[in-house]
Amino acid sequence: MLNRIRKVQDDLSAIQVELAKASEEHELELLEEVETGDSTVKLEKNQNGVKLTVDVVAPKISIYKFQTFENGNFTNRQHKEVRDYWYSIIKRALAGQNLDPIKPAIVYIRYYLDKNCDVGNFLSKFIQDGLVYNGVLEDDDLNNVTLLSEAKLKKEKAPRTEIYVVHDNGKVGDMITSQFK
């Protein structure tokens, strides 16, 4: 009986993995390429990775609090619009590039701001997903990505977001944790 239970658990785990993949594929089908307006994005690449510079700052986490009631359901249209905007801007920057996914990767996001605020208020989710959907990252799970971010107060050429994606050789975590040995 115990073997049967384990078999059912294994089958259920496999089904959950397939369900998650199907859900992500469905989400990709729903993405809309949106007009990114006057926003500019610059791509730099070398043997170490890629750098994207976008002339806007990533959205703040407060985007999740904007819900509306439409057609009998609560929706977050602003969330979808901002998500699709960032996916589109990353897609535009990477158009025509034939990049191999960087795995494992460090994603370092630097926000340049014209006023002081908390670094933790910015949402990197759309950026990470845009990098996955456009082939820069294989996945953005904990086995594939180390995420670092910082903000700089800079009046000239602000606001903007710089996104660096480089191969993770394991030394960044070691450098930080070694400070406590």
C-alpha cells in the first residue's frame, strides 16, 4: 500500500509540473505586444553577458493594489498593462539576437532615480519574466538566478533602469557570506 501511495504522489507531482508548464504557456499566449511609446532601450552584449538600459524605472510593488471591477470580476488592468509594457520593451531590445540562455545567472538591476526612495519598492518580476520569455534566462527560479538590485540617486540621465545579466560563477554569494566566517 505504501508503494502505491508513493506512486500516486510521484504521478501527482509530475501532473503539477505539467500543469505549471501549461499555465505558463497559456500566459505567454495572452501577452500582447504593446506600444512602448518614446521609451528607449539599449542593448550591450559581450562574452560575459548582456546589459539592457531602459529610460524608465521599473514599476513599484504598489501596482498590485490597483484593482477594478469589470464584467462582474475584480481585475488589475494596470498590472497587465505594465507587465506587457516591460515584456515588449525587453523583446524590442533583443529582437534579432541569437542568445544562448545564461545559466546560472546573476541578474543585477540598478535603478537611477531623481529622488530618494526605498530600493525594495521596485518590482523586478516583469523584468525577470521578460528575460526568460526572450531567451536570456532559461528560467528565473532559485536554481538559475541570483537577483541583486540597488538604487542610485542621480539627477542627470535619470530616471532609468540598467539590467545586467551575467554568468553566476558562485563567487558573489561566497564574497558576501565570507564576511561572517
